[in-house]
Amino acid sequence: MFDPKIIRNDFPLLKRYIHGRPIVYLDSAATSLKPECVLQRMDSYYREYSANIHRGIYHLSEEATTRYEEARERVGNFIHANSSKEVIFVRNATEGINMIATSFGNEYIYEGDGITTLISEHHANFVPWQQLAKRKNARFYVLPVNKKGEFDQTLLSKYITQSTKVFAFAAISNVLGIIHDVSSIVHRVKKISPQCLVIVDAAQAIGHIPVDVHAWGADVVVFSGHKMFGPTGIGVVWARYALLERMSPYQYGGDMIREVRVDHISFADPPQKFEAGTPAIAEAIGLGAAVDYINALGLSSIRLHEQQIIAYAMEQMKNIDGIHLYGPETIESRGAVLAFSIDGVHPHDIAQILSDDNICIRAGHHCAMPLHTHLGISATARISCSVFTTEEDIDQCVASLNKAVSLLR
Amino acid sequence: MDIYREIILDHYKHPRNFGHLDEYDVKIDDKNVACGDAISMELRIVQDRVIDIRFSGQGCVISQASASLLTEHVMGWSVSDIMSLSKDDVLVLLGIDLTPSRVKCAMLPLEVLQKAVVVYANR
């Protein structure tokens, strides 16, 4: 039985009180809270076997290497990769996208090539492509979306042509919360331009809906660990092995070479080729624990709960005087994210007044300025839910929102 | 700490010196792109003294109340006195403790005001 009130006990932070009151955390889309099991597994690395990986012959180092590579296996299985060799550990989704834009982009994008993304993208999946286009004199196209986050599928053939080399989009928008039909979009794009590299930003999808790189059919999928109950400082790039072989390294240094001479170098095979230097070992191991935690709860149960709680939130919030809800109206196509604005009340004031009641929400442009400009709004407020979110959390949020409205109008 | 205390809300809901001047010597507008706060100020300056100000704009309570309080405070001041105003002076005017992210909201009106007198003085 999936009970958020029991699941809450897994998260030490939720036991904390500020000004004598418990915390209502509604900002999991920014970063998720960490369950005890993740903290423990990272702690045991530092306490029991904190040696460097891939080099020591001694027992501790072998143990650290084994645990690190086990984490890679867990992540690979979780996203249905053909092999864990396709899983590269990076710092976060942002670094993952920059890695592809640099390693693939610098080598394989030429003047006049097309690069396409959506207006609703997070800056992390917008700016690297915009800048790549600028560096290479390539053409940068941005597909518009409506207030629900949908784009007109017939526009694809206008924004994707045979010369399109890159199409990058998020599986779930971090503002509008829309869940895109990834496999169908990938299929359409590949039909128009078979050579087009399709990159999916799964930062808001991972741990909320199934991420199946095989079924999606994309070439690259990136996500951060810290949005899926893992620590900060660890993220994942999954890419087809043949692509990883074709791409040059992103950074150079130790651990990513096979042989170095003064006048010659040969690089290690992927994934080592893309993991120069000592990686975030404890964080990778912590991410492995996060995968175990999600698997234990069950992705389908998580999804069902998040659908129910976001539906409850939409139902309760729609009655607030002057509120506008953004994103899809149907919960089937919405993730655990809900952006809104209230007439006459600036989002910063909303967040501040809620903060006085220990309710954590996000306000601003959520690193999606092109989207806000496109929709003609300067900023929005956003709640986002997780496995521990209860109806009481939403009730407190709504009460506080009503308080903000009566105070400021 | 109560950011939304009575005097702040009063200046937000009933801003002083809000609107436009029929005639002004300098006009500057600026915004805090991170959150969309926008402030525009029109100044009438005679013999190096600011004899009238109006501001317009939109944004959060802090930015708008700060503009209202500040324009009221500096009416009749000299250009050099306005230039000597500091961040702390504005925080004293507001009379509230602000977290770093909200200090930016509070400072926008001062930035616009000082930019305006600099532009005027450099003419």
C-alpha cells in the first residue's frame, strides 16, 4: 500500500521544524529530498572504503570500483540501456547536454546545418544549442508551444528538415509539466531527417515516469541525480554506444586514456573515455541507492500517487480568486509540476508569504525565460510534488495562497 | 520579521508619487530580468535639486513599496545627496530584514534613481 504519510519517514529533512512548524516541501522539481538509504550508502563509502577507483590493487580500491560500477549497472538497467557501457557519469543534466553540444557539435555540425529545440526548454537545453549554432554558423530553430505546452505536430516538418542535425527537447517541461509522447516525436523526427541526433532532457521525467531509452528511440538521454532522490553533483548521459565511439572526449586527463606518449595518445573506450579525473564516487554510489529506492516504491505506484496529488492540487487551487494554471488540464499528460500565477500578486510575494508558513515553492522564470516571454508573462509560481506529498500539504498551501491574496489585494 | 507589515503594504497598495510628470528633465527605466520587476522614474531637476519625481512600473511588493518610500524620502534633495544614498539607507527606509534574493527587489528603485541623476549630471 502506497502511503505518503509512511513514506515521509524515509526523509530525514521532513522531521525538521523551522520556527516550531514542520516543513511543507513542494519544490521537488528543483531538487528532490534525499531518503535515509541514499545518505547511508554515501556515508558508508566515506567511512568504510573511500579509496579512489580504477587504479588501486588493494582491497579498498577494488571495493570502491565495484560499488561505483554497480551503480552504473543499476542506472543502466533502470533506463533499459543495452549495456551499462552506454551510461556516462557527469555532474548533472546541464553538463551532459554541454558535453554533447561540445563533443558532438564541434565535430559534426557544419555551417548551414539545422538545430531545433522547443521554446519551452529549460535554459540547460536551450543555450548550449543556441551557442553551438552561433559557433558553427548553423541555423537555430525554436518550435513554439501553446499555454498547455503542446506543439502543433504538423509544424515538425517545418522546423525539422533533411538538413536538421540536432533536435533537443525535454520529456517533461519543468514549467508547464506536460509529458510529451517521446517515442512518437522521435519517430517523426527520424522519418524526416534520419541523420538527426535526437537528445531528450529527462531531468523532470526520471523517477516520475518510466524512462526507457530503448522504447524512446532517441540517441541521447540526459538527467540529474539530485532530482531523483540522489545527491547533487552526479548526472547521467546515456547515448548509443556507436555514437559514444564516434565522439571525441569532452575533457582530458587521468582515467580516460589507454596509452600516452609524448607524441601519441589513444583514449580508453566509453564510458571511461568521457570520465576524466576522479569522478563523484560517493555521489554515483548514492545515485545507485536512489535507483533502488525508486524500484522498491515502484515507478507505477509513484506515478499513480503523483497523478492523484497533482489532480487534487489543481482541483483545490482553481478556486483561488484570480488564479491562472498553466500546462495541460488532463492529468494523463501532466507530470508532478504545476505552474500558476495570481492576478495582482507577484510570484515572489506568493513564495515569500508561503515561506513564512514553512511552505517551499518556487517563483520566477524557472530557467525558462524564452517560454515566459513567449507566453507574455514575467514570472510564475510553481509547486511540484513527490512521493511524500500529502493532501494536507496541498491544503496548507492553498490556505496560505488565500492568505496572500487577501493580504496583497 | 514581518516583510508584509502595514506600512509596506500601504505603500504598495497606495504608492506615493506614482504616475507621470507633464514635464521632466530625465527619465530612466530598468528592470530586474530575473523576476520581472520593472521601475521607471521621471525627474524634474532645478538648480541641482530634484523638485519632483514620479515613478511607474510593476512588480513585487518590495520593489514597488521601496520606490514609493524612496521617492517620498528624496523629494527636494540635491543630486549629490542622492548619489550618496546607500543600500543600507533603503533598508532602513523599508524597516525590514530581507533575504539576499529580496534585497535585489528593494534596490531596483535606488539603482534607477541614481542612474537618472548621473545621466542628468553628465549632460
